[in-house]
Amino acid sequence: MRKKFFSVLIIFSMLSAIFSIVTFAQEQRPQTLFDLLFGTQNQQQVKKKSTRRVQNVPRKTAPRVRVPTTPAIEKSQTATRLIVFGDSLAIDLEKALIRFYKEDPNLIIIRKAIGSSGFVRDDFFDWNGALKTEIANDSFDIAVVLMGINDKQNLLVEGKSAKPLTNEWKKAYSTRLNNFLSQLRSANKPVIWLGLPPMAAKKYSAIITQISSLQSLAAFSAGAEFIDIYERFTDENGNYSSRGPNLSGKNVLMRKSDGIHFASAGSDKLAFYINQSLKKFYRGGTISLAVVDPLSGTDSLRLKRPPFQGLGQIRLLEIAGAITSLNINNIRSLSLINATNNLIIKNSFDLNELVNAPVGRSDAFGVGIKLKEETTVN
């Protein structure tokens, strides 16, 4: 037994020695090219462990830099309230007006435009009823209207469906326009009505143009400011154009890809036109004129008003002779045609004829000569 035990011990000692020699040899072996490029097996294990530790450490994010924003100007409590009525075209216009008057503390934009609305489908949205409510609540001072792109639909007239632009349709449509405008007129609310622009689709554009004509006639008849924008969005040949000069004169995109709605630059252009007309009513916080129609109670109310561009409350007073505008530039004689340069006069007038004119003629001026009495033959 002792011999066997000593034999096993000797064999175990020899194996331990051999394992130590092999391990030492591996540690002392020269580095190969693979070891130089990628490290030894031990180094690779250390790298994996260190990588895992780094991944557990939360990353440091750079602090966010807050860009200073321009504070919104606080609107005055007595600011003029401009309300926008209309369809999806008016929705873009509302945004443009807010941009245009963002630094004016005396003007507030009230957004009331409803997409897919119009004067035809009052079962979807009744604009005359909505306006009645707004007037009753005294929610605005000046109204801007841009509407009509959804009105190419059949209109219910006395229980029957009338096709667009038929005589029955036009009559019923104009009645709704007149009712809308008469409410504003009775409430002494100035109105700026924008006509409709050309559309990309020719057939649709032709119908929209006729609808816009009905709107312009109703606006003129009611004494509203009507802004015809059609030619402002056409090319040099009078056709639809998706591009045009912006307020800085650069040729930019004016209309959206659907060929109907306005891009931001186009809406900003509309806001500029509205601002020009608004100057007749708005004077930085107050409405310059809010009067009863001077022709109210007379037979003239049943007549069509003169089709003047820019016919508004002030214009009505001018027609009635109540006031004279100081903003209208009188046409001076220098701008008239010079007769001596531009017209060929064959029979020029001789000043000597003034004294030779017979008495009683309009050009005698009291210095004419008497004609000899004619002898009559019996």
C-alpha cells in the first residue's frame, strides 16, 4: 500500500510540474503579429470587461441652450376686434393676419373660420345664424369675409334642388349674401369682403369666378369694402399662377399644391391688402367711423348702390354729401391731355371773335355786335 501511495504522489507531483512549465512557457512566448494588432487573450478579456463597465455609466448630455423668444405683445383691453368669417381659405388668412398684427397692441384677430363651410350648405353650418349670435354677443368690431370655394353645390330652393349658377340658384344664393350683409350693416359693423382667386382647374375656376361676381355685387349693394384679388394671383396672360411676387418683390410660391388654397406668402399678401382697406376704419385702437346709413329710411335703399371699388361707410357719406374725404388726390391739370400737343385742331378759335359774336350768343360776353335786320319779302 505504501509503495502504491508513494507512486501516486510521485506521479501527481510530476504532472503539477509539467503544467507549471507549460503555463510559464505560454506567458513567456514572444508576441505574434496577431497579438500586436488585437492583443493577447488576456488583454481582449480585460477590454471586454472594461467596455461593459463603460456602457453601464450614464452618458453626459450637453446642456440645452434656450433660444430667447420674442415675448408676445400684450393686447390692449380696448383693442379693436377684427373677426374673420369664412371657409378653409379664411383659416390660412387668420394665421396671416395674426402674423401681420402681432406687434400691434390695438388690434385683436378673432378666428371664426369653419372649414368646408359656405352659404349653400346651411344644414352643415348656418353662417347667417352664426353671425346673428356674434352680433348679439357684441364679439367684434370689424368683419373680414373670405368664403365660397365650397359653394359649387346644389342649393335647396323651396324644397327643390337648384343646380349651381342657374337663375333659381343665383337668386337664392344672393338672398343669403344680402341677409348676411344686412345684419352687419344694421349693427354698424364695417365689412371687408375678399373676392375669390383663380383656381388651377379651369372649369372649377370659371364657376368660382361667377360666384365671386355675385359676392361683389352683394357687397357693393350693401356698402361693404370689396377687394378683388383675382388678377393678383394670375400670370401675365391672366391665367392661374402658383407663384408670384411676395411683399418683398421676390417670386415665391403663392398657392398650395391643391391649386386652391394659399401658401404662407399668398396669405401674407392678402393680409397686406386687408390692411390697406382697414385704414379707412381703423386708427390704431379705434374705429374711425361707425354711423347709421345716411340713406336709411329712403327709397334709395331698394336700389343698387354705385359699383365703386372701396365703397364703405365713409364712401356712403361722400355720396350723400355729408363729408369730403381729405385723402383723395385731386386730378391736376398737368395730368390731363395737352390739347396743343396731342390733338390736331383744324379750326382754332380766334379771340377776336369774342367781340364779333352776335348779341345773345353764349360767347358774346356782353360785347357782341348787333346783326342787321333781315328784310322780308311779301
